[in-house]
Amino acid sequence: MPGTLQPARMWPGDVVRVGAVGLRTRPMRAFLSALGIAIGIAAMVAVVGVSSSSRAELDRALAALGTNLLTVSPGSTMTGEESQLPLEAEAMVSRIAPVRQVSALGLMNDAKVYRTGKMPESETKGISTYAARTDLRAATGAELSNGVWLNAATGRYPAVVLGATAAERLGIGHAAPDVQVLIGGRKFTVIGILKAAPLAPELDTAALVGWPAARATLGFDGHATTIYTRSQEASVEDVRDVLGATANPEAPNEVQVSRPSDALAAKQAAGEAFTGLLLGLGAVALLVGGVGVANTMVISVLERRSEIGLRRSLGATRGQIRSQFLAESLLLSALGGVGGAFIGTVVTGIYALYQGWPVVIPAWALAGGVAATLLIGAMAGLYPAIRASRLSPTEALATT
């Protein structure tokens, strides 16, 4: 009968027509939605991974250099002038029981450094000349790039060790007996070049000469301008409390005591603040991906009304329709989350290895990223799923 054959003839045609449209459009929208989620998760994982890798490298560097380094330097007098440490300051500091090592630098402001005598006097290139104790390198953790360090013999003669930046500015790439610079109008042979010193950055732009040679040839007065101390790790804070009064008992308020590793910790804290900003951007990308999933699922409901109507007419319950669309949303989000976690891990690994850092990706970042996508997928797919389940078979088939 025509009344009974007509629906049977329309249903297959409608399903094929709507299904063909879905095959042409839904995969692309689904891919773009999953890509949006993947970008958000990849950004979050990469930011956390790169930050954690950087922190691990900093911790490794501090562990190698030691965090028990304290420095003592002159402060200011009551009149605002720069104070001066007593000649006996090093000896007095070395008497503090937990102190295991003491070394010092003495700044010579009048001893300018030039590559040759033909350089203009104003072209000092920001290089400072210091008298250095022979145990300075061990106290600061500085390492040689090439050449040798000052010793009891070379410290009595016109020999100099250059910091990494100082050597670069002077155009000196290696130490050799025929490589010389002018310091205070006297020729000094470059016997060594240091690597960058993270805990003593003043060494990077320094020309370091032996303490006896500085007094004999450059008019050094013998007053230390920076004293470096290494103490027992458990007693660092106690030593820090008494260093000022010990170095200059007559005017302890005119002494500055610092812990160089604190500056590195502050730098790390600034990096963590920047990481928070980047995580916020990753969260925004994640939200955009969630909106894309919601949009895809809503349009999917509109396009698949005939499919929903057919399933409902064949006995599918509202709960089954709701579960189907919610499962599709979760699957879409999970694919984006897993893909984003993988991309973020690869990006972190490549960048960390390029920088020479250990690759560190917290497990909570990976698990949290995937969990966040599932949560967003559930929220994004809940309304479309409920809407699909509420469609009656007649209403769905009437739209074909």
C-alpha cells in the first residue's frame, strides 16, 4: 500500500543523503576540534616540561657549584662614601668555625686594560682589573676554558687570567706565551681564560693578576673588595649572620653579605612566573578546543536527525542515544588530549636536548592534560547528547 511503502522508501534515501553530507563535513570539523584540543594540551605540556627541564638544569648546576658560597664586600659609610674592608678581614673570617675556605679579590680601579697601546683611553670595554688569590677558582667554582690558573710562581710575575667576557671583548680566543695585554701601562701575558662563572659573574669581565704582582707592579693597596667563603652546608645561615661583624668589627653596618645562589633562585622564581603566564595561554587554547568540540557535536545532532529518528524507531532508548553522543565527544577529546600530550613531550625533548638540559616532564602534566580534555569533552558533549536523546522519532524523521 502506498501509505506503508512511502516511509520505507524514504528512510534509506534519507539516511544515505544525510550520511553522505556527514562523511564530507563531519570528519573535517572533528579533526579541527581535536586539533584545537591537541594544541592546547601540547602548549601546556611543553611549557611545564621546558620549565621543569630548565629548573632541573639549574638545580644540577647549583649542586655542582655548591650553594654554600657567601660573599663579603664593602658597603657604604654614614656619609654615603664606599667603605673599606680591613686588611685583616680575610684572616678574621677564616677563624669562623664552620668556614672551610676563604679567598678574595681586590679591585684596582686605576689599572685599565687594553689590547694594545694604540687603543684610546676611553676604550676600556668595561673590563675591571683585580688582584686575585691563588685559591679563588676553587672557592668560586670557576672553570678554565683554556690555559692555566694563577699559582704561587705566576702570581709574582706579570701574568693574567681573563674572564670569558673580557677575553671575548679583547678579541683573545686562547692563552699563549705570545698573547699579551696592557694593564696599567704594563704588559701582562695571558696564561688562562675562564669559562662563564654563574656564582661569581664579576669574574666574567675581569682581568685577574696575582696578589703579589698586583702590589709590586700596579700599586695595589692590599685591601680585599670581595671575600668568598665556603661553609658547612648546615651552618650557612649561621655564618651569614656573623660575617659582617667578623669582617669589619668596628663598622659591621658598612659590610654587605650576600649569597649568590639566592640571585639564581630569584631568577628561577621569575621564570616560574613567566611559566604561569604561558600556562594561562595554554588553558585558553584548551578552552577554544573545547568550544570546537561542543560546536561539532551540536552540528552533528542537527545533521543526524534522521539517523537518530531511525534508531529511536528501531527501539533505541533515550539513554542509549545520549550515551552515544557523549561517548563520541569524549573520544574526540581523548584523541586530542593524547595527541597533544605526545606533541608536547616531543617538543620538550627536542628543546631540552638542544640546550643540553635533562629532559624532565612531570607525570602530573601529562595525566592532568588528558584528564582536562576528558572533562572538557564531557561538558562540551553533555548538551548535544541530551538534545539528541530528546528528539522523538516522528520529529526527527519529519525533518528529512
